[in-house]
Amino acid sequence: MIVPINHLPVEMTNDEHDYFQQLSQNLSDNGISISNQLRGAFDVDENGIILIIKPLPGKQIQWGVLFFLQNLMINQRLRKMENLIEINKEKDV
């Protein structure tokens, strides 16, 4: 699914989206806006794949938010690799 985060389309699974919602609520309960945490912290391609995580210099970012972004980026790449492997298997058959 594609989820808009700060006007950027981000590809994630339902489970990742659920976790993102929980993280957002937890931060909100503590007076922290996840939108402010993520603003300018990453870039995506046209398919919603995170290309780079780049927290702005001098801007603090919660560890949980950074951890989520890193895991999401890794998971996106693993899914992409898995899809390529499946496509190649189908060609070999």
C-alpha cells in the first residue's frame, strides 16, 4: 500500500502501516508530532521506496522514528529483491 507521509508517497505493508500508526499515537501522547519528526528526514522514488534517510543537521529525531525508517527501508529492499527472484524463477520454468 502507498501511505502519504508529509506529502511523500511511501510504500509499506499493512503491518508496517499499523506499527506506524501506533508509533504516531505514542509520540502524540507524549506531545511529539511524527510529522515534524519526519519532515525532511528521507527521500523516496516514484514508487514510494525510501532512497535515503537524512535527518536534518541540528534537528533531533526520536530513536523509534529513526529505527522505523531504517527498518522500513530495509524491508522495502528485501521485498523488491524477493519479487525479482520470483520473476526470475518464473522465467526459468
